[in-house]
Amino acid sequence: MRASRLLSLLMLLQTRGRVSARVLADELEVSERTIHRDVEHLSASGVPVIAERGAAGGFALLEGWRTRLTGLTPDEARAIFMAGAPGPAAQLGLGGAVASAQLKLLAALPPEWQADAGRVGARFHLDPVGWYRRVERLDCLPIVAQAVWDERRLRIRYESWKGVVERRIEPLGLVLKAGEWYVVATARGEPRTYKLSNIHALDTLDGKFTRPRSFDLAAHWARSIERFEAELYGTTATVRVTANGLRRLRYLSAAVAEAVDRAAIAPDRTGWAQLTIPIESVEHAASELLRLGAECEVLEPTQLRGRLAATTRAMAAIYRSRRAPRRIS
């Protein structure tokens, strides 16, 4: 227990610089007296811990001194945070670093832990890519990742919904969402999101930019997702569905599945249930709800009901007017 706490204490001092005994005690959930004893043990082991008194005092390591308990290189230190996801790490160009880092970590573990650590890869596997999809080859990903690390500006040719445009961006972070890579970058003074597979070409520009200290990638991404989902499903539709239709509604999208769960309804004695679901647009909803066939009837909005009625009439006319083609044996 003490050995683990001493290592944690050493890592806290190495990563944070000067830290007060009170803060260390809170972090490690021990008393300040225990912290003082642990510092004495570290000093006796040859770790140069300096104690500074006063209101702004605390404990710190001798300037320039660092431990290399694992012998990790900078690339391996980055890769270790992706160790549970070798696929994304390989896309980032860190596949070899992951393997090397895992080997060094395994060697650093006590012998009795090595067998357990070796079983992790054999028993747990992360596959972030959706069904019937393949991992995209993104040649630009390592370049964008390096620009994120080095705070370098990029010039990109990007395919947006308006067409192919050229942008100068300051990349702040990379996000892997449902198997797709995105870069969050400042462009024209505002943080924006760019899908890497839509980047046609890019160049790393000279000079560096200053990353905003207050920027929090995870918090920004969460707000962006919430805003995107709210804007994407800007309206609703009221539908009647059979029991089978109610089950099949869940496969249209996560937003519709959530609406079905929230409604918590069951078909009545006639075998139908009525509920309201979110939709992107009349056009998109019409193509999606056609998948349910006669298991679903749209009640509102009238534009969507009319679009489905017109489409089904046109389909029926095709099947009534044409004879099935003869099969070639």
C-alpha cells in the first residue's frame, strides 16, 4: 500500500510541480502527517524532494530532475493513452509506439501481475467501426495529429455542403466519433468541426499559433453534439404504428429510439399505438418511414402524409402497369 502511495506521490510532484501538503493529503486520501513521512521516505531513497515553507510553500522535486521508471519516449507516452484502442492508434501513426509501450509496461510490472496484463488483449477488444463499414484510410490523419501536438496552422481544401472550399485552420484537437475522425479547429476566430474524410488536400503552414488556455475539447464537443442534435431534429411527426412497427421504429435512428422509449406505450385493442417522433425534414422522414411499409401511418404533418401517399400511389402504379420481367434460366 505504501509503495503504491509513494509512487503516486512522486508522479503528482513530477506532473504538478510545487504542491502543498494539504493538497497532497486530499489527493491521496491520507493525513498531512502521513505525507510528511512519505516525503522523508522518498528523500531517503534518493529522490530530491525540496520542502518550501510559507503560505505559498509546499513540496517540489529538484528543478530538472525527473524519474524514468518506464523508459517511455514522448511518442510512446502519447500512445499509451490509446493503448486500449490499437486501431485508432495505428491510424494516428502510433501503432508501433503502442506495441513498444505495452512491452515496456509489461516488463515494468511485478511478475505476478504480468499474466493478468497479458490476458487483457486476449479477452477485450474494441471495434469502434459500425456494421458493414471498413476503416477508412486517412492519409491526412497523422499530419493533422502532428499539427495538433505542435500547434501549427493548416491550409485545407474541404468539401462542405456548400461545395469545396479552402480554409486556414488552427487545429485544437481530434475526436473519434462512431468510427469517424473529426478535427476541432479555430477558423475565422470561431471553433469549428471538420470531418477528416472530407479533407481533399492540406498543407502545414509556417509558424505556430497560441492555443487558448481556456479551451476544453471534451466540453466543447459535448456542447457541439447537443447543439447539432437539437438543430438536426428540428420538427416532429405523429404516427400510428402496429406492434411490429413500434419495434422497427427503433432502428430508424437513436433519436427515434429514445422517443419510443420515452413514450413507453403499447398497442391498444385495435393493435395500433400513436406517438410523436423527431424528424429531420419531410423529405428525409418520408424515405425513412417508407421502410416500415403498412406497419406505420403518418397522421401529421400533412406535408409528410401527402408525400408518403403520393409515393405509395406512384409505386402501386408501377407494379400494376408492368408485368414482372421473365426470369432468364
